[in-house]
Amino acid sequence: MNNLRQKDIEVNGEKISIPFPTVGQVMRIEAMKMTFSNNQYPRMVGTGIPLIDFNLDLIDTVCYFSVLIPDFATKFKADSMSPVELEAIKPWIKAYKDQWHPWFHPIMEGIMDFSVKGEKKD
């Protein structure tokens, strides 16, 4: 597949191909972020508080990978993410931040055709 359609990441020695999300998947991911943050996600962004920043990374990791990697929870021998220990998800957060997000975010900015400030590009 071409670079726009999937990103290969490596976590705990396992290589995983993650597809670029569809419209429906993006909508589901964004809805999950609001659910997991008790509708506080927008207020949490930009606080600069380390624990809140960690929780945002955790929410983003779980939401994106739960939707885009069908057997994500089973990698932790769980039916859902609720019982998973934080230490077990730490490598996944690192993979999200270091491998997935740097690839995904610029593509999404191009698709949205908006700058970071929300002003339409020429």
C-alpha cells in the first residue's frame, strides 16, 4: 500500500500495519475521545499539566488504535481496555507519539486544508 494508506509501526518487537482511517473511523475516534474524557477533551488540551497531557496521550492512543487495530484489546489479553495496567500500554503510547502521530497529523492537516490556527490556507 502507498504511504498515504497505511503506517507500519513497531511495538514490543511486533510490526503492525495501521490503515489510514476512513470518514466513519475518524468520527468514531473523535466521539470516543469525548466519551473517555467525560466531554472534557477540548478543555484538557493545552493546559500544560503533565498528568493531563499523559491522559490525553492515553486517550488518543486507545481511541486511535482501538478503532484502527481490530484486535488491539486482545494484545493485552483483555476484552476491553479498562482492566489494562498503565505499564502495559506505555509502549503503545510511545508508538503513538513517536511513530503514528508524526505521520498521521500532517496528512490530516493537508486533508482538512486548515492551518493550526484554524484559518483556511490559500
